[in-house]
Amino acid sequence: MSMQRMVKIKMWSTNVRVLEDFASRLVDIAKKSGVKISGPIPLPTKKLTIRTLKLPHGEGKKKYEKWQMRVHKRLLYVAEDERVMKQLIRVRVPPEVWIEVEL
């Protein structure tokens, strides 16, 4: 019994809709080719919060503003196949999505 090698594709973005759309395009390509696929697996969302002092505050009460950026992540495993990898490489990656591929 031989184990089929899997390619790990990690994607992350601050825009969850664009990330989901991109992940679904990758899944569609893999399903049409008939290779084994696992995912997209949602990973925990990282929340980056910054508190800034609202200006002008003068001598009265100090007021703060909160700014938050959320980084959404997805993990996708695709069976290693040359045809599928060539198709996945040709997919245009949106500017707000970052990807990392591990063989």
C-alpha cells in the first residue's frame, strides 16, 4: 500500500470573502481533475488590536479609539499531481491574499 504525497497550501488574508472565493477556485480545479483533496480547513483568526489616544483630548477625560485587523487563514491539502499543480500555478492570486505552498 503506497501513501500518496500531499501538497500543503496555506492561504491568509484580511478579507475573508476574497479568501473564500480563492480557496473555492482551487478546490474546483482539484475536484475537476479527480485528485484527492482535504480542506479548506479554517485556522484560528488572528486579531491584531491597537488602541490609540483620540486627539485632541485636552485636559479632560482621555478617550481611546480601537483599531482591529483580522487575519483569516485557510489550509488546503491536495494530492501531488503534475497536471493539477500546473493548473493551480496558473490561477491568478488576488493582491490581498498571500499563499505558501509546501511539498
